[in-house]
Amino acid sequence: MDFIDSDTYYVIDRNAGELYGHASIFDYVRNNPNYRKTDAFNIYVPYETVGFAGAAEKRKKVNIAINGFSLINSPTLLNHETGHCLNLKHTFVNWHDNSCEHVTRDPANQHYNANKRGDSITDTAAMPDFQREHYWELRDQGATHEWAEAHYIPYKYVDPVTFEYIGYGTDCQNNSYDILPSDIKNIMAYSPAMPQYTKKFTTAQKIRMHEAILEDSYGEYGAATTTFAALYLPYKGTYPLYYPQPQPMQMPTFQPGFTYNFIECCCNYPQPAEYDDPNFSFDAGNVVKHVDKFETNYASITHPNHSAIMISEVNLALGETQAQKCYDNYDGTPILGGKVTKFNDGIFNTNVTITPKDSTEITDPYLIQSLDNGLYKLETNYINGVDEEIVIYKTGN
Ligand SMILES: [Zn+2]
């Protein structure tokens, strides 16, 4: 994280050449390497952008500019720009001229060009720029440029609820578009705002991105490889020192996309073992928790207490059965004390008698036995701020 102290790039105006022209932000950061890490995606967030929302240079992972105020938190826009970095084009390239992508998906059809035109990706339909289609329609009807711009109604032909295409556009050979909601919801299309994460890449787009990483046209990806050990570190969250842990607490959470088996392990690692520490025992057959590589509830990919981590893909790559990072924590949080609340009427109301207890009294195993019959609440206060309550209704037997 750094700041560019610049009047020029405080607001990046595309029309003033500050995106691609003589004062390009991309050229500026190339010439000022302090502002550009070569082993990372670099995202530049001006105060405001004019004439664009986000931009990226094709295949160059270092360069993304995004409108700071409105869009930095938009996963759609960041995914879209990253798609450009990984060699994806818009789904509608040249849609309005004679070199357009044709509707046919049949490679035997003489007009088939889906593999070469538009975005050169065959599982995205030939489609217009949904944001501009109506604008061009108005122009074609003879409206002046100014009139069309003034009456510009975005996304006229996209049903805002179902995302069905409800236009009647054609490719440049007058074949009616064959557009599905999934085409409209493609990350590389220009389409209406929709709920987070409903925009997707197609399989072929994902393949193209993988290819871009393999091709590595600008030699940018070599230094970004990492170790197996890094996979065994939570990308967020921490291991509690004590149980019960304070709430709320972000538990140690691991990368999706891998197959995890959390294996029962032993003994005494109040914080997880170091990577490659062999001094714990485990039984590979005793799986405490399994996580599928396609798990999408990312918050659920956490490391349970009393278990070590097995990542199937790593074991497959190494040809071993290794479990790492045994976490075996039996430490209870020190108890400060507590109190016993008796509900004198035998129902939950305010007629109560409260007896404070110190840490020895509240943990006394004979505490409940020593109470008279009645309705009670027992509260235990831990040093880490956790308060546990139990309710008991004690009768004669
Ligand atoms: Zn784009």
C-alpha cells in the first residue's frame, strides 16, 4: 500500500490522455518503479475516474486502475479488469462493425468465426455491448450524436429481473442474436448491475486465463510461485490461545480449491506445530473434518482443534501421506469467578437472589448439589471475556 502524491492522477480523465494517452497512468507507474511491484497485481485507485470505471492493460498483470469511490469494493469490476490482465477481451468486440463475431456456433458453418472474432472465445455468444446497443439503435434511426447521448437509456434490452435478452439485435450478417442470461451475466460483458458474484466466467474464459499464466508473455509470473508450506497457513483468522475462545473470533481459515482432511492428532500443541515438525502422532484414518475442493462456503474451511492438516493435492504431488500443523489445545481459559442467580418465584422474573462466587466456588464440583431446590442460573466468567451461562431447575431428587 502506498500513495501517489500527484495532481495529475488524483482524478484520472481518460479524455485528457491520463489513461492511455500522453499522460498515461500506466506509463507513469512503469517509469516510477517504486509504485509498481513486479511480482504482484498493482491496483491504482484514484479519487475519481472520468470516462471509464476501471481499466487494465491486456496480459500485463501490473496495471489496473479503478474508480476509487464507487467501485473499489465491486468484485465484478476487479474480476473484469483482472480478466483483461489475463488476456480476456470483452465479449462484444467489434459487435457493431463488419468484422463482428457471427451468431453460429457450428464450426462446420461457413460463417463460423467464433474462434477468431469478438472475444475469440467460443462458449460466449455473439452479443452486443448491452450498454451501447440502444444508443446505436438511436443513431441508426437518424438521431444526432448529441440527441442519442442525451437520451441514452442503458440496458434497454436486458430484463432487469431475469437477465433475459429481450432485444431484437443481429450480428453483422443479420442473424438474430442467440443470447442467454448467462451471456448477459458474463464478467467480460457490459451488462447491468446484479447481485454480487452472480457474474461468471465461462469455462473457455478460464482456460484462456490459465493459458495466459502459462504463456507468461511478459515474464511476470515466475517470481510469484510459493511454497507448499504457505498452503498450511491460514489466510485469515487466528488460533485461540484458550477454550472457550472469546466471541466473536475469526477462526483460522484456509484456501478454497483444495481437498482437506483434518486428521485427529496428538499431543499438546496449544498453537499449531511448525511446518514439517514430525513430533506428533496422527492416524490418517481418523478424519475429524473433510472439506471438498469445490466447497464454496469459504467460512467453513477452518482448522478444528485436536487435528492436523492433510491436503490431498499436496500429498499427491509429493507422493507422500503427510499431515502438518497438529493443533491440539486443551488449555481452558482461566476463570475469574461467577455468580449464582436464584429465581425466587421459580420462574424467570426479577425476583432474584444473586450470590457472587470466586473462581474456586464457581468450579466446585459440589456446587449444584449444595443448592436448595429451585430455578437457578449459573454464570462463569472467563479471563478472556467469555461468559458462560447454564440454567438448572433443581428438584428434590
Ligand atoms: Zn473491460
